[in-house]
Amino acid sequence: MSRFSEFPAHVEHYLGRIRGADSPEAGSRERGYHLVYCDPPHGGHVSVLTSGLRSRTAGAPLPHELVCTLHNGQELYARHLTGVVAELLEESNSRVGPGALIMNDRALLPDTSISGALAAPHPYLGEDFDVVRDSSGEAVLRLITLLPISRGESQLVARYGSDVLYDRWQERETDLLDIFRPPVA
């Protein structure tokens, strides 16, 4: 039995039914991961996560996968953001941990102010979501949530830390599942 055998059940418990996955084939090359799509029973949002990236995160305290959760109807944006960050990590053979900024020079998602992501705990699912445990309760995998952010928000984090950004999001009751939300910086 694989040490990651609890991963699918964990994902479905928190993110909803696994609807399907993209092939690891991307054009003429093969990625080392799948993009997996999950729908909760209420249908209010969709999550896109990687499966297989964990094999490339050697040296990390825990292997990891990425997830992005957005409102239903914004699946293509979640797919694009998750895929771009996974591709970057795979090509550079690197890993990312909570608090990391993954930024682009310009808008990363068309028709939005989003230029990158903040790697973070999931803002709505609680800390039990962020770590997958095996059948004996040992932590075996970390789920890193990608929170889409604007260039100004990333500069705020770089200058003052992520707590300032979280405080602004909370003050303005920011809907972090909406890719079209107004930036807070």
C-alpha cells in the first residue's frame, strides 16, 4: 500500500467529488503530474490540484501538491494558475512552502489584476486540510493552496509580511475565491 493511499479520500472529504483529471501529456511533452478537478456537493466553487508533483519535491520537510479553489465558473483560471506554478516548480526542480510568493511581471490571468499567487494554508478549510496523513496518522503530504494575488498585494507582502495582507482581506471581507475581486493594495 502506498504511503499516499489516503490522498484521494482526503481530497474528496475536503474538496468534494473528484470529477476527473487532465492527462500528464501537455502538447509534445509529458508533465510529471496530473491536474485534478474537484466539485463540492453544493457546487459553489471548484478546486484544481496537482497529483504527482510530490515526486519532485525531494528535500522538502513533506512532499507537496498544489491546489487552487475558485468560484464555480472560474475553473479555467484555477487550472491556469495551478498549471503555471506547477510547471515552474517542475522545470526548476524546486519546491514551495507556505508564505512563498510566486509572481509574474504582468497580469498572469487575462481580464484580471492577478499577477501571481501566495502559497498559503487554505483560507476556508482549516488546518486539517493542509496535511494528508497515512492510516497510522503520520503526516505524509502537504497541500499548498495558491491564493491569487495582484502585483500590489505581492509588494505589500514583500515589504510588510503576509499578516498585513491577511488583515486587509479580513477588514474588507475579501472573497478569496473570486478571481475578479478588487485588489486591497
